[in-house]
Amino acid sequence: MSFEENLKNANESLEKLNDKELS
């Protein structure tokens, strides 16, 4: 996996976590 793909995946995971914490 490329560095950019890792960053994108990490970012998406963070956004999902944020949604859970806000709801």
C-alpha cells in the first residue's frame, strides 16, 4: 500500500470515529 493510500484510509477511519463520538 502506498503512503497516500495509508493516509486516506487513516483519515476515513478518523472521520468514522468522530461521527460515533458526536452522535
